[in-house]
Amino acid sequence: MKTTLDLPDELMREMKLRAVIQGRTLRDLVAEFLRQGLGLSATTPSPVQSPGGMVTLNGGGLPVIRCRADAPAAQMRPQDLLALEQQTQAEQDMGRASSAV
């Protein structure tokens, strides 16, 4: 059954992040949370995050995305990565600014 819920943005971000980290769909994760909240048993066991997963949480709860050893970013200096991030952000900002007009 489809349902529309108006949830806080920070809650949705956390649920989406957990779904990605656990390799699950948001639908399955939310269904499991609702079952737990209602005291119902889960219909299927929760998948365990694979040790080789690309996304993990650090000690502070922030996502850490690992790349393959041969990924271009692995060969870049921190200054170059920062410049690339700033360039990409500027391009996205310009795109949003022009579409808002």
C-alpha cells in the first residue's frame, strides 16, 4: 500500500543513509522500523553490511565513502580534491541560480 508521510528532512537523510550503508531499500528499512515500533516481528532478517562495503560511518557518525585503489581520486592531492569540489559546487550553484530565474 502506498502512503505519503511528511517527515523532517534530517530524519529522511538519516534513514536514506542507513539504507545505503545497509544495502537496503528505503521502503524495507522504514517497514522494519515500523514493525519494531509496533512490537511486531520482522518478516525477513536484516541484511548485514558487507565488510567490503563502500560506505561506512566513522566514530562521529559521519559517512565515509571508500574508493577503489585505482580510482582517480586516490591519486589526487588534497588541494586538488578541494579545488575540484569547489569547482563542482560553483557549477551546481550557477545551474540552480539560472533555473530559478
